[in-house]
Amino acid sequence: MNGWDHVSLKVKKMIEMDLKKRFEKAIKRVWRLKEKPDEMTLLKLYALYKQATEGDAKSPRPKSREMVGMVKWRAWRKLRGIAIEEAMERYCTVVDTLMKLGRKSLSS
């Protein structure tokens, strides 16, 4: 390991800490939206949050009669393979967009 490897590890840790702080702020900011986001946006936020905090969905698939649980699990499962940091970044981006647009939906 040369001197530059040490520097790049330090920079990487600083970037990761910054992202974690941004993610934690975004979790709080989403509750300050003027209107509750639409169901699809809420589902996207849920899936990104789960991926960012737990990683790939490993829990067993919910029973089919538990419709809401099944929909949420499928949304999370679709993010399989996405890195925790990427999920955090995407979550922050969705919240930032909602806050800037003052909308309850990303699609409107």
C-alpha cells in the first residue's frame, strides 16, 4: 500500500460519512413535505429505504393474501444487487426532487 492508497481510503470514508448524513437528513425531510406523496412514490421510497438500511431482500416472500406486504416486498426485491450507498443516493435524490418540486408525485 503506497501513500496514495491511504489518501484514497480517507477520501472514500469522508464521502461515505457525508452520504450517511445526507441520507439521515432525507429520512427526516420527507416527513416535512406539504402533501403526502402518491402511492407509487411512497413505494419507491420504501424500497430504497429498505435496500439502503438492510441490503438485498432476504426475508421470505409474504403470503399472497397479504397484498400490501407483497407489493412492498416485490418493490424492495426489484432493487436486489444495488449497493447500499447507491440506494442511499437514490433515496436522497427522490426526496430532494420532491422538496424542490413541491409535488406529491415524481410523475406529475
